[in-house]
Amino acid sequence: MKGPQIQNPDLSLAPLGAGDLIDRAVRFYRKNFWTFVVIASPPVIVGTVISVAWTIAGREIFNPGTDPMSIETTFYYLFAGVGTLVIWVAETIATLVVMGGASRNFVRHLLFGEAITFRQTYRNIAGRILGLTAAATIITLALTLVGGFVLNLGAVAVFLAVAIVVGIFASLPAIAFVLSVAIGIAIAGGTLWAFFFVAARLACVPQVMLVEGQSVGAAMSRSASLAGGSVKRFGALFVFTTVAAYSALALLYVPLAWYGSANGVPLLDFDADLIPAWYEISYNLIWQVSFILLSPVWMIGLSLLYVDERVRSEGYDLELMAAARLGDIPSVPDSYVTPLQPAIAIKRGITASSAGARKKSDFLSLGLK
């Protein structure tokens, strides 16, 4: 008898270029739009409620006045800024956790055409909630620190390089301008590449944990070795998602700005007392809505990137075909080190009786229930 067949007609296990990766991510998202939106919504909705409550609380506690240099106004902006940062970090961690839970469901969809569901995604999360939260926290903090350091270093390098060029070619302003622009673009590109080089190493951690059943530490090591050749495609996915996010924000912010301006809201005034609460809340809501709409693209893209890297480096397509026809790779003692990674790992907590039952049915190959 044969095991489960790879039956998703949309799945191609040929290596994907950057353009193919983005195109396929958008296509999967479009076909499952509402499902992905519902999956991505809970952490963002909770963050939105907290953000709105934080804004209202800040106005009630500090009562910022008309003087932008007053102590009350200063503390209000400090309170709002710290709250926004903490809420953003918490939402990012929660989104990474959801991304990990969705990855197993999504890979099963890729391989067997099974439906992507809210229930299955959050069931996967419940099974690894502590590990996923720890991994997501480490990834968020690491990328925030590395990103801040690399970007600041790049900004300083651009400033120094431009200053040197302008000093050398002060008598030739046209040449100084062209060289300054060229050097600035080159340094900015190098800075982004350095960030992508680090970030790509952590891109597959949630997928490795849920698909291969690895621990947090092992998943980070595995992701670093697996995603070594994905810097260019990771960068392309990041740039595409960033451009799409700001495009969506522009489409939503412009009507809000027009409406606010028509109703006398001083958009360029930093006086918190003159900007009504409804405008601040609407401004925050737009960001949260755009986050809900675009975070699934990131999740799909990273899951596709994970599968693609395994195809490129490990012959994942051959392993899947063999597993579909022959069943699971035989179990070995934990003390043995095997270079083979499971197509999709058996979920933790399976009892000996259930494992024995699984061996009696070829339809449970790959350890999938």
C-alpha cells in the first residue's frame, strides 16, 4: 500500500528564484485570503485594544497642554513612545509564534493539499507554545539589536564618506554630488545586505521547530546552516513586504489625513492637546489593519523559503516522494546522530501504542496524523 501522495497541484518542488518566491507567496495568499487574515488577526487585535487603551490612559494621566515643552506633554510623549515600542515588540513576538504554528499546517497544505485552518494552526501553537515564545522573543530582540547597530553603523559610514568626498571635490560640486550619491547608495546597500545576512540565518527557526520537531537551540543552529544561501531571496521578500506595507499605509493614511484636515486637525502640529483622540486612535488602527493584511505574506514566503532551501540542499523533493511511497524513515535511538531530517516530524507526545498503531497503517507515513 502507498502512503499519502503529494497531491497539491499548486506545489512545485523545483528551486525558486526571488521573483518566483514572491509570486507564489502572493498567489497562495490570494487563494486563501480570509483564512490567513483570520489566523493573523488575534495577536494584532489584542495589540490594537491595548494600544488604544494606552493612548487614552496617557491622555487621562498626563493631560498634555498646549505648551509642547511642558513637563506634562513631555511625559505624555515618553509614555506613548515607550508603550508603542513595547506593544510593537509583543505583537512581533506573537506574530512569529503564530507564524510557527501556521508553518506546519501550511507545509501539509503544500504537500497533501490539506486545508489551511485557524483551528489547526492554533492547535499546533498550543503544542509548542513555550518553545515558540522563547524562540520568537530571542529572534525579535536579536534582530532589533543587530538591526539598530548595523543601521546606525551604516548611517555613520555614509555621513563620513560623503563628508570626505565633499571635502576632496569641493571645487567640483557636480562630481562631488554624483560620487556622494553613488557612495551613499553603495554603503546603504551593503548595510542592508549585512542585516539580511544575519536575519536570514534566523528566518527558518519557527518552521524547523514545528515541521522537524526540533528544540529552540537545535532549530536556531539548523536554521543558520539551512538558510545560508537564501540571503538574496530573503532580502527580496523583505523589500517586497516593506514596499507593500508602506503602499497600503499610504492608501489608508491619505484619506484619513484629508478627512482630518477638512475637520480642522493640525496635522503638522506636535501639540497633543490640539490633535483629537479619534485621530490618534484611527492612525494606530490603520497600522494594525495593514499589519494584519500583510503579515500572512511574510509567513507564506518564509515557509516557501524553508521548503525551497531543503529542496536545494537536501533533495527534499526526493525525500518527500520516497516517504510518500515507502512510509516513514525507521526510528533510531536518541543517542544516534542521523543526517536525515524528517519530511514532517511526528508530533511530540505520541505514545508507544499510537506509534505501534501507526506502523500498521501505511496511510500515516511521514508521522502525520
